[in-house]
Amino acid sequence: MSALSQNTGLDAISVEIIGSALASIVEEMGEKLVRASFSTNIKERRDCSTALLDPAGQVLCQAEHVPVHLGSFLGLIEKIHQYHAADSIEPGDIFLCNDPYRGGGTHLPDLVVAQPIFADGVILAWAVNTAHHADFVDRGHAHIFQEGIRIPPSRLFRKGVLQSDIQNIFLLNCQVPQERISDLHAQISALRLAEQRLQELTVRYGTSTLQQAFDALMDYAERRMRAAIAALPDGCYRVEDRFDNPELDGELPVALTLTISGDEMVLDFEAPPQVKAGFNMVRAALLATVYYAVKAVADPEILPNAGLGRPITVNAPEGSIFSCTSPAAVINRTSAAQRSADLVIAALAQAVPALAVGGSNGAVVVTSFSGEQDGGQLWVYLEAIGGGSGARATKDGLSGVHVHVTNTSNLPVEALEAEYPLLLDAYELVDGSGGEGQYRGGMGLLRRYRALAPCRVELDASRIHSRPKGLLEGGDGQSFKLYVNGSEVFPPPQSMQLAAGDVYEVRTPGGGGYGPVSKRSEADKARDKQELWL
């Protein structure tokens, strides 16, 4: 009996076809969302994710979008049922939420929408998606009440009819409502596409067959993950690191003890208490990060569903920056998520260095510009900027890419300058920012913005004081740097006002190298000289 069809009456081919169909549905849902959206952050940067959940809320399939967005789906259906009785949910209902503590989100700009898909009178699955609405800017981050409107699971549509009062409450609390309504409509259209596609699949296979296939796919992911963990050497692996951020004075210590025993893994995080700043993250975001990082090292081909997390136990101090509680602010939770990914991969590198990478840029550098155009209309431009990835056992690291928990694109210069009063004077790789080694770390990015009108800029960054670590004697990558009007600003401020003509330049961290530089091949050395000459 095939591993895919184990313990079910289905043949492996049918399960494989249904699994591929689910993957196609979530990818098509994502493309629909991107094409139909209005804001640059979604239509150009693709800061969104899509998934299908089973009736209990377990992830059936997630598109290959933004790994940390998985946290927006973990526990989502449970939260919906806390507000809405299961027998009150009907075809055509669509729920809207964003609250990290009561609504299934991980930070407030990520609006989550969820629609039950019915077959034979019962819920067969849920179509869900989340999109980052770049709207909540120029706010405080002492606690979550300062960060924007909090939405518990609320019916945006009831039996297919828009509940305009819910929509109006949301829009009244937005700074750029004309973008929000368009992007929200794009999210809704993506849900309806998924409903259509899954119902077509139901006609072909029947409800019972699909339900059996869903269970088989999750069980198969669990078996794959258990086999991958069992192939790793048993042991206890400990790593320590430091976390910094423009909202912090100095650094915070963080650590991880990762234990492998047979086909199970336990991760015990150590982190300081949550702070009055925006980089705390809720437990769901930590789980999403851990599942991604373990999968990436142990077996990247495992199906992205709830089964892969079953052999993995994650512990973190409640009320810490890695598992915060209300009312901690969470707007920049990706910074903490990135550091927890660093810890997991560094710990696994002790067990299987050939499967791991050197330290990647370790930051989600975000610049959020905002101001007023003629007539007083507010504009908001958000950019999450990539950097260098760590080198591997066989290759140099990639340069100028998003790593680990984010997977968004850059905003093309043409779109930036056409829509906002900003010019991009330079967009290039930071030469020498990757760590040296047998294989070099990837280079960070330089983006130099020139303000054409007064505006405010907020910064989220990390690796300001520390540097991404090399692996097996590889050199460390360079740290983050900020320049304003040609002069370095250290430590970089969390926010500042720019006058017309001011120049704001960020240089993101490079990746760590892999292996001693003495082992770098002659071919690679010759290529290095050629690149330097060019």
C-alpha cells in the first residue's frame, strides 16, 4: 500500500491528484487576490497568503507565499466558533478579523477573511486568506490599543449579503480607506474563486472521498516529518543570540534548546518578557516560524499542511517577546519571528550542517513612508526590503532576497515613483556585505530614497549591533546601516520626519559565509576577481 493512501480506502493516485488540486486552488486564489487588488503592497509586493482549512481549522494546504502568515490561520476557526455557534454558520457567510489575541491574526494590518464551503449540507472546508493592508502608520506601540482597529471574528457577509455596518466601522478607522475597500473586495473575490473550485472537485469525487483524502494528506505529512526527524542525529542542541531593534536601547538575549529524540522534536525557547514596543509576537506566529524552519532543513518537500507540526513541540515563556499576551503591541512581529528562525536553523546546523545555511540577514527591514498629497489626502508607502541569505554547503548565498518568514517582492521603481512623492536614487547590492568563506554569504540591499515632499518614515530593522553568523568557520555578514543625507545615523531612530529633498538610505544585512575561506576553489577565486573588476 502506498504511503499516501495508508489507512484509507483510497488509492494513492486519487489522493495525489486531490492534493495537487488543493495546491492549485490555493495558488490560483493567491493570483486572483494579487491581480484584483489595488494597493502597491499587495498588487506589486504580493504581501498576502492563501490557504484551505478543514472543518476543524486544520491547514489542508497553504500556498507558497509568506510563511509567517500561517500564524494567521492557526486557531482561526476555533476563534470564529467562540463568537459564532457552528449551527449558525450558513452558506454565503464570510468572516473578517485581524486581532492577534481574539481574532486569529498575528498583527493588525493583516486582515483575515474566511468563508465556509458547504457540500451535502455540511462544511467541507474553509477558504481563507490574509493580506497586509499598509494603512496603520504613525502610531504608538506601547500596547496594541495604539496600533489600529481590532476586529474579532465578525460576519462581513451573511448568507451572501454584505453587512455594511461592519464594513463602515472598519473603513472609518482606516487612514487610506479607498485602498482598503478595494483590497478587501479582492480578498473576497479570491474566496469565492476557491469555493467554486472546491465545489467542482466535490462534483468529481464526492464529499466522502474528499474528506478521506484530506485526512490522508495530513497523515502523510506527519509521516514524512517523523521520518525526516528520525533521520537527524538524536541530541540536545543549544544556541544563543541577541535581538536588537530601533525601538530598543541595546540588545535582548534569546536562546533555544532543541532536542531530537527518535521521530520527535522539542524546541524550548528562552526570551525576555514582552516589552512596550511593536516587535512582540503571539504564539501562533512562533509556531508558523518553527514549522517553516524545521521543514526547510529537514525535508522541504513535505506537504504544507497541519500534519507536519504533529511531531514538533514548541515551548516558550508565556508573556515573552516570543509568546506575548494581551495587550502587547505586535505590529513589527516579523522581527522577532526572523530571530526565532535564526535560532532554529542555527540549532539544526549543529546536528546537520550539510543541510543548513549560514546566518541569513536576520531582519525584516521595513520602511513605512506617509504624508499628505495635494488636498490633504493621506498616502502610505510600505516596503519590506530583502538582504543576504546564508551560504550553503555547496553554494554561495543568494543576494538581495527575502529570507525565512517573509517571501514578498520589491516594489518596482516605476510603481514607487508613479504613485508616491519619492524618488529612488539608488537600488543596488551592498558590495562586501556577505561573509567570506568557502562559500560566501549573499549581499544585502541598498535603497536610497529622496523625499519630494515632507513626509514621515518609520523603520523596523534588526542586526543593528550584531551580525549574521557564518557557519563552520565562515565569516559573518555585515550589519544593518542607516544613512540620512549622506551621514550614518547610529543607532537608527524608529521614526523621523523628512523634509523635501532629504535622502534616506538603508543598507540591509548580508548573509554569513559557509566553511573556511582557505577552501574556496580556484574557480570561485577567479570569478571573485572578475566580479571585482566588473
